[in-house]
Amino acid sequence: MKTPLLLGLAACAAVLAAPAFAQTVKVDPALHNEALELLKKGISFRTVVPGDQVKPYAEYLKSVLVKAGYRPEEVKIEAVAGSSILVARYPGTDPSKKPIVVIDHMDVVEARAADWTRDPFTPVVENGYVFGRGAVDDKFDVSIVVTVLAKLRREGWKPGRDVILALSGDEETQQQTARKFAGDLKNAELVLNGDGGGGQLSEEGKPLGYGIQAAEKTYADFQIIVTNPGGHSSRPGKTNAIYQLAHDLERLEAYRFPVMTSEITMAGFKATAPVVPGPVGEALRRYVANPKDQAAIGALSADPDFVGQLRTTCVATMIEGGHATNALPQKVAANINCRIFPGVSSEAVRATIAQVIADPQARIERQNDGAIDAGASPLRPDVLAAVTKAVHARYPGLPVVPQMSAGATDSMFFRALGVPAYGVGAVFMKGSDDFAHGLNERVPLASIDGALFQWESVLKDLAK
């Protein structure tokens, strides 16, 4: 799940449009074409899960790495949870150093050809974009990283520590493949994730800022379930499962989880507060000055760009119930989707929901959503320096902002094991071009050269 850049930088476009940041990076056209071909070929694999194309895609990527000089035994493909993982080890010169792990995912969400302007699994290059399912989420960064690792192997680069590429095969569904390799690679020094972070462009194509994802909210689905004996609809009584659940949901709707802050969210707020315009910007500046300012909290909570950065949120997303139009309902259930602030356990949130709805007859059950509780990663100076250096080579002086994403990525499995993980995706794109998970997904060709430079620069700096 490719997550967007932090809190409202797009809303700052008018303020940040000057000065314009010109991209200064130049890349060998042959390397550009290599990455583009890898991306196009990748899109053509229908890596939807359930399905049977993740393994063939992994085998294709392995062939690219082996051709570049990897030994076949250094690139392993393993069947896991109805999908596959790929783990490739680039050996370093100092075995005493812990490895760096680069992660991303090979699978994509479903796409029906009848709904798209173009076949979603036939790559099309048109009007400065590559169209196709996975073009952004996340075969772009997979293709860039594989291209860079192949180039470095051909050139004989000798990293100080091992660099391990680990690609999952079910990130968009149950995330069991990443859970598997996180356990296998829990001795890593740190993790770099292409499926998080990234750069934002204004609608005029000018860069606004770059976000490093250092935390993500825990994903959790809970069901509130109400049951009673039911009966004939001609004999309504004092109890009705639908009405009972409706009252439970009203109480939950009115509740607000406590406001929370972290090193990462405050760093992001402080970086963007000076440039966010209008009443929201004023509220943000007041909040930075005083995180207990209730008026500022209220204003930010009403803004969709900021509400998810302030607190845990839980919202009803699905409802089902009843068994006949002429019968009193025997069972009614609502799905509650929660995005939980790092450091808060999902069980604590479940207990809070139970306390808020105050309905002893309702059951609250955690669903099999595949997520895991995980805290934030520290803002390591070496990671911040390496990423800032690479981004500034692309766009000198561009703001680089720590971020907490509201969406979930495979990084959570490493963070839960105490391994710091950072989303350092290399795409720069407009908000209006972001069709990840949607129709006619596309990625700008103009991002390829800078992304190739960025990944190579970051790897060389951190794998010493």
C-alpha cells in the first residue's frame, strides 16, 4: 500500500511554489530504459492474490539479478501462505556488521479490465506516464531497486555490510509473507521500505516536499455483534438488534480518542506549520506552540489531512444483519476500522470500544486483518542524512519531513521486532496523479531518473 506524503503538503502548493526546485540529477539513458523495461514487464504479471503470478514475477526478477552477477543461490524464492517471497543477498565485506534490508511487495490489488480505459495488466507508455496496475503501488520502486542492485553488482560495488532485498507477496491482503521474512531477518541493522514515504509535486509540477515514513498507525478491524432471539415482525418488542446496534454506533461516533504526540508527528507538524495557509495553518501553529490548545485541536480534528495525525481513529465501515424482511433480526454486526496511534495496543482499543458503547449484550471481536501492533522508529541521524542528501541532489533545498502514515505497510513486522524501518520511496508525483488502488493507475516517467539516483545514493551511504 503506497502511502501519500505527510499532512497537507499539497494544500501548501501556492506557498511553496517559489522558489522552484529544479531537478539536477542526470542518469545514463540506458539505465533509464532498463528500469522502464523492468517496470513494464512487471505490470504484465497479474500478481493479484489469490492468484498464480507472484511466483513467475519473482522468477523474472531473479533472472535479472542473476544475469547481473548474483549467484543463483543468493536469490531465493519461497512459497508462503499461498503466495511467494523473494530474498536476495548482496554480500558485504564485513560479516560483523548487521545487514541492511530493503523491502517492498510484488502483489497488487485487483483490477478489472472492463472498468479501465486500458487493460490494467498491459503496460502502456503514454503522455509522459506508465499506465497499469501496480505502476505506483508498488512495482515502480521494486523495478528501481532491482535495477540499481543489478547495476551495482555489474560494477563490482563492495558494500561494508550485506544488503538484503526482501519482496513480499501478499502485502495487499493478509501480509503473511512479510511476517515470515521479518522473523528470518530480525537481526537487521535497519530496513528501507520502498512502499512508504515519497515526494509530492504541485499541480504545476513543482516539488513541494519529501516525506520519510518513520511510523505507521496499526490497522485493526473489529466487529460489534448484537444478537437476540428475534421473532415475527408483527410482534415487535422492547429489544431489536438493529436498534440496539444503532445506539452502540451513535455512542462510538460521538467518542474521540485522546490526542497523542510523538517525535515523528511533532517533527512533521513543526516542518509544515510555517507554510500551511489559512485557518488550518493558524491552528497548526498554535498546536505546535501548545499541544494542549483545545481550539487548535478542534480545528485540526475537523481537517481530513490532520485528523489521522492527532489520535487513534475508529470508524464504522460496513454493516450487515437480519435474515428476512418480515422477521425481527437475530444477528446484526458492524465492522469498525481502527487506525491506532503507534504505542497503543489493539487490545486496549478493543477495550475502549467496549467501554464507550457500554452494551454488555454486544460482543466485540478482532477480525483476521493480518496486522500487528508496532511502535515508531527512531529518527536516526544517519538515515535522515542519507535520504536528505539524495533528495537534495534531486531538488536542492527541498523540505524533507518525517511522517507517520495512516496506512499500513510491511514495515510494521520489523518495527514490532525492534528493527527500525523507514519508508523511503522514490516517486515524486502530483496528488491528482495518485490512482494507487484505483482506476487507470499511472506513474510519471519523469520520476525514473531521480529515483534511480536516490536509491543508489542512499544504499551506498548506509551500507558502508
